[in-house]
Amino acid sequence: MGFATALSGLKAASTSLQVTGNNIANSQTTGFKESRAEFADVYASSIGGVSKTQPGSGVKVTEVAQQFNQGNIESTQNSLDLAVSGNGFFVLADTVNLPDKNNPNAPVDPSVPSAYTRNGAFQLDSSGNVVNDKGQYLLAFAANGTTAAEGFSVGVFRPLTIDTAQGLPNATENINMKLNINAAAAVPPTAAFDPTDPLSYNNTTSVTTYDIQGNAHIASTYYVKTATANEWDAYLFLDDFGITTGGPAVPPGGAPPSTVVTPVNTPGTPMKLAFTSTGVLDTVNAVPATKVDFGAIDLSDIDPNISVDPMAFDLDFFGTTQFATPFSVNGLDQDGLPAGNLTGIDVDATGVVFARYSNGGSKALGQVALARFPSNQALAKLGDTSWATTSTSGAPIFGAAGDNNFGGIQSSALEGSNVDLSEQLVKLIIAQQAYQANSQTITTEKTLIQTILNA
């Protein structure tokens, strides 16, 4: 019986050595989780139960349990390297459903997860899909639009694909001007306004706007103080053509068509800016609002060489004042964009992946999917630092980084192995001693048997 007990001890010590050696071997493996050999004592069963004097039958390995504590996060230079700080696994799929290139608008069935990993070393395949070194696809939640504000369909999996096509241009829809118009300015000496005559206006501003094809158009506004107290005329020109608004302040898409006044440098009907006696903007075109809407500007009247949908935008003077200080532009921007090329990929802490374009625009491509489980240790080990669900691990709970007990995602970083080499070397010594002690038990047992046989 002593031989069997010692043999079980040898097997247990050998398993401990194998587990420790595996930990040491994977001390530099990205996303690796160390294992721990767990043992239990063995007693021979009988109807009467285990007696108080029964010595036991040895030891057995009950489990080689992986420890899912956090590994160190190290920075890299690759924006597609991702690390989870906290709870959660990246979701992988061996095969995915991709859009039909001949019919890109056709519905695509969601992809099915097949494995889960903490190894965030991802790269692009030849089709622009984000994959790991085994060619498995990183799954993401489908974007509801082109911006993060439009949200994502959690649970609807799509392969994360980097769109390398040109960034689409955006037509200008809003121009925001925050100015201070000098209350002490005099009425211009030239009565008839002419954009080519600086003596006929007080000040001017310009901003580049874009049509739906990305063609640039210079929107210039001229400000003329009138003889009426606290009132100014503001003339809008687009590429030196005067523009007259088509109607009252309504959403630009629904505003009546605006008029392009020809020939070039011919002013249209001015906007009327009226200020209170305290210098605050009161009305625009006699309406208590700050916006003027220009709808359906026919660009063919400006440039007959282009054929493009009409422009429609609003001009907002919110925050404009009339104080006795020099004319100043405190804010001037518009929301249009020209066409652009892909310049980079950004991933934020919630896993939202943005394509960044040379035109200054960005597009939300998806949100990296994460999964967590009721029991991480019950996951099936697949190798290649990946795991699969089992009946005892519980069904995966999917979500986004930072939500519902999920950790955050760090881009351009990888989670290293959580193996502590110093600790493993100590365990190696202990396992070696246990192996030697069990070997000594066998040697002693052999000596006793020989003594009995030779008696």
C-alpha cells in the first residue's frame, strides 16, 4: 500500500512541476493566465466510513485551475493592439458573414462567437478585417450610424472591418458666427454697399464651406452700420455672389429657395441685425432669433461647371454682441467637410473604433464586443490563449467596455502574462522537494520489504 501512496505523490508532484513549468514557459505570452495545481487527499471508502486510524491512500489532482487576475499592461505602437483593464474577454469568431460586394445594402446575418481571449494583438487581413494571428475575426457591435452618438446594437455581432475607402464629404449645414461689432463705429462714408469698396462697409468675415460633393465655397459676410441706432446690415456672399435668404427661420432643408444674385459682387437683400441698448443681439430680420436659414442655393448659378445638389444651411449669430470695442471674431466655424483619405484608427476606452480621415472627419466603425462569465475558471481551455464556454461556466454576458461590470479597453497596449517568475521558481523548488521526498518513501518501503524477506 505504501508504494501506491508514494506513487500518487510522485504523480502529484510531477503534475505540479508540469504546471509550474508551463507557467514559466508562458511568462512572456500575451494574455496568458497562470495555472495552479490543486490537490485532494484520498481515503479508501468502506461501509463503516473512514476509521480514525486509517492512514490514507495518497493524493490526487482535482483541478488545474487558471487564475484570471490582471496582467501588466504594456504600451505598443500599434493602434490595433488592445488590452482589457478589468473584467471581460474579446469575442472571436472562426467564420463570419460579410456584406455582399455586389449588393452592399443587402442585410447581413449576425456572426456567431466561437472563442474568447484576453490576447488583444490584432492585425488587418487582406480584406481589411481585424483578426488575430490565427485568422480569427474580432467581433464588434454593429454601428447604428456613422457617429458614436447614434449608438450601437449590443448583441448584433459584425466582424470589425476597417474601411479604407475615402472619407465621404459632408455638405455644410450650419455656420456659427460669434462676433463683437463695434458700437462706436461710424456709418460708412459710401452710402451704396459694394463688396469691392472698403469704404462702403465696416467689417467682413469669411469661412470655407462645402457642397455635397466636397467642392469648396467661400462664404463671406459684410457688416454695414445703418443710420438706425443699434442696427446693422449683414450681406452674405458665396464665392463673391450675393445670396438673398428665401424665407423666415425654419430648418434649412425646409426653407424656401434662396436667390443667387448675379452678376458677381452684386449684393442681395441684407440680413437685419438689431441689438438691445445693452449691446445684446435682440432680433435677426425682425424675429427674436439668432439664426438665418438659407435654403436650396442653386450652385449652378455660381459655377456652371459643376452639377451638384443645392446647398442649404443656417447662419447662426448666437452670442454676437455690440460693444464699444474693436470688431472681433470670437467664434467662426462650419460643419462641412471635403473628401478625405484614411489616416488612422482610434479606439476609445469604451471600445468604439473610429476611422480618422485627412479631411478632419471621423466615422464610427463599430464597438468592440466584450464577454464575461459567471465562472471564468470553468471555461474550456482551447490553447492560443483562448477559451470556450462550457455547461458549468455559464452563458456569456455580452456588453461594452465600461458598462455593466466590464473593464475598460486601452488601445496601443497589450496585457502581458500574469505569471510572477519569482513565485514560480519557489514553487518549482517546493515541487522538486515533494518529488524527491516521495521517491524516498518508495526507497524506504523497498528497504523494509527486503529486510522482511531476508529475515
